[in-house]
Amino acid sequence: MKVAWGDMAHFMAYAAKLNLWFSNGMIPVVAWFVTAAETLLALALLLGFHMRVSAQLSGWLLLAFAIGMTAGTGIKSALNASVFSASAGAFLLATSAEYPFSFDSFRRREKRDAALNACISSQAKNTCLTSLVPHRRHWGKAQ
């Protein structure tokens, strides 16, 4: 498999090629920032942690990469790497109403179960102030 980099020095040279608008002094900062951001966002998406924000930030990062590839190496390389479609996929994921297999969903379920147990333990009817029914979201609006 042929790649444009193999170590950090080659990656920084590639980053300089894709980020023509940054000075040479800023390229190491950009390269390390992008590496850290890609790693953190990948972990957040895999673990289902703050899915909507992680997906949005991933979409913006991929779009910036696609624009950089287009400016630095031409549209063909960005299309060959499917970066625009990956960006669109990340933005599409951000519009999802629910993420049932995510850490966020698990955390919400635990809060709801704790509220249910508190109401059950009170043994008094109609005194529970917590909604036990999860609010369904449809196209970004609570129903």
C-alpha cells in the first residue's frame, strides 16, 4: 500500500502540502493537533461518548481535510480517498435522533432507572416529580 507518509517528518511535509494557508512554523502544531483530534474523535465515536458532538466535529475535520486535499493535490485525490463522502456520513450520523448502543444511551438509561427506583421506594402515589417516560426526539424536536 502506497501512502504519502510513514513517519512524523513525512506526515508534516504532507500536512504542509495540504495546508498552504499556514506558515511553515505552524505546520508542526497543525499536524500534532490533527493527529490528537483524529484519535480522540475516533475513540469517542467507537465508545459512543457524546455522539452528536463527536460526529459533528468529525464531519468538520474531514471536510477540512477534503478541502486541503483539493487545494494541495487536486480534487481527484480527495475523491479517490472518499473524504467528502466520509464527511457527509459523519454529518448524517450527527442528525440521528437516538444512539441506542452508545455510552450516552447507557448513562441516560441509568438515570431513568434511578428515578424509577426512587418513585417506587416512596410508596406514595402521584408524588413522583420525575418523568419516567423517555422523551422521544423526532427531527430535532421533542414530542
